[in-house]
Amino acid sequence: MLDPYLLYTCESVVSRRRELERMLADPSVPRGTAEYADAVREYNRVSELAAALDQYRANLAKTGELDAEKKHADPDFRVLIEEELGALAAARAAVERRLLALVVPPDPDDDRNAFLEIRAGTGGEEAALFAGDLLRMYTRYSTARGWKCELADISQTGLKGVKEAICFVSGKGVYGTLKYESGVHRVQRVPQTEASGRIHTSAATVAVLPEVQEIDVVVDPRDIVVETYGASGHGGQHLQKTESAVRIRHIPTGIIVQCQDERSQIKNREKGMRMLRARLYDLRIREQRDSRADLRRTLVRSGDRSDKIRTYNFPQSRITDHRINVSVHNITEVLDGALDELLAAVADHMLRERLSRCVQQTTR
């Protein structure tokens, strides 16, 4: 069943549909303005919410009918009714998640593309190998979603582990889907480098940053130092012939980004500037959050990169997300890119926390 406050909020939002219809039909409201575009977006969201709410109510009504019918049904028919009730319960849970996502104010960054940064943490070579596993996992997941995942920079070890990798992921809803992956990912397994068969614990960090435009973050050319150098890695001998790789240092913050994926120095510089703007935007957002004392505890539970968020336990084929205390036992499939179940569970938990904070703010 829906939380009473969530149901009340859904009904309150849906009640605005007629008001929005009148506004959009009003000839005095000029088309092509930001006000009109905002009204169209809100109307579409409210209409989708109304349809989901109708679907939820129809599900409840059908469930009630079947519950009443089950009391007087013979044993064989009762089994069929219970199967249908199970299917209705699963569908209702999906609709509840959709209602929650529609009624909680959306994050304006959710539709942006994102930079995905993966770095080996504690654990030496084994940590680098695990970072490589994470890179493969996110690359396969992106492909399955129909996103484009471009490797902007990578530093590897002798055993093909990954010290650091930066990818640019583009597509529909990339940042909104991946943003809660930021944090420390821990692995427990027998490393390839371990001869005695002992289980080691290593870690890698993941950071997901929204792509921002020049209008969002303005970088003064006087505040950056740009260096070029010969690229290394994939790409063949051509990479060594020209200084196509670019390293950009932002003087005020000390942030350094580098890109060597493209053969063109100009394209590498463009990618590097996009990475720099994303880092500066992330820095600005974190500073704003840190200045609000009432959200500091929330940061720990919402994907701050300093927090351990997930453990991948190979001996037990178990992955545990510590933020929601949920475990799955399909570690091979997840590392092959089957992330939807975990991502949906975390997103649902975070949305409910946001709704809870909205309730607290309105009842103060």
C-alpha cells in the first residue's frame, strides 16, 4: 500500500492538471517562452502521474475482487487466484516506484550525460584488477542501455589492471541512473597475485559527475595551464608521433584533468575542458552541501565518494549494498553488466528518503 502522505501528495499534484490545461490553452500566455516550456513539462509529468495513479487504483480494485473470490473458491482455483494476486502485487510495486519517482521533485541534472571515473584504491595490484572489472561492468551496462561509453583516459598496470580510467557516458538519463554509484566499492576474493589462496579485501573508488555546459561553469582562460604530450596506450604508433594528449591544470583549485583518447589535440582539449567543468561543478555542489549542516548526515547515505557503498564477495557469490542493506547472489551476472536490480533498489531507497525530507520540511 502507498504511504498515506505519498498518496495525498499524488492527488494534490494531479489536481493541478486542469489549471495547467487552462494555462496552456490561454492565448495570452506566449508560446516559445521559458514559462510556457515549464508549464508543458509540468503538464506532461502531472498527466503521467495521473495515469499511474489510475493504474494503481485499478490494481487495488482487482486485488480486492480476487481476495474476496479466493475465500469461496475451490483449492485448484485458489492456486490460480494466488498466482494472479502475486502478479498484481509485483505490478503494484512497480507502479508505486513510478509514482514515487514522479511525485518527488526531480533532480535537474538527471537527464545530463556523465563522466565516470574509476580509480584503484587500497590493495595494490588486486585493487587495480578490480577497478578493471568495474570498468568492464559499467561499459557493458552502458551498451545494454543503448548509451555511448567513450574512454577518455586510462592508466593501466603490468597485469592489465586499471590505476585510473575516465569515461564519458552519453544517452538518455545517464546521470540520473548512475549517480548513486559514487563511492567506495570493496571486493573480497582470492587475488590472481596470491599463491597461498588467502582471501584479500581491496577497494576501488567510483565517481559519477554530470556533464555541464559552459553556461553552467565559466572557466577563465587565465586560470588554466594547458600542456601537451605524446599519448600512450591504445591507438598504435600514431599516438607517439604527435603531442596530441592534453593535460589541463586549474590554478585556483589545483584540479588536473588529462585526455589522450583522440588523435586530435583539439578534440582532446575539448574533452579535457568538459571534464574540468564537470569537476568544478561537482566541487561547487559539494561545497554547497557541506555548508548546510542539516544535510551532512544525508551525504553519507547519498553516494558521497568517501563512503563504502558496496561489497563484492566472490567466495559467497554475494554483492551487498550497505546503504540499503540489500544483497544479491548473482555476482557474475552483475559484473557482466546486469545492474538494473541493484540500481533500481538504491534509487527507490533514495527517493523515499527525499520524500521523507520533504515531509519533514512541510511539517516544521
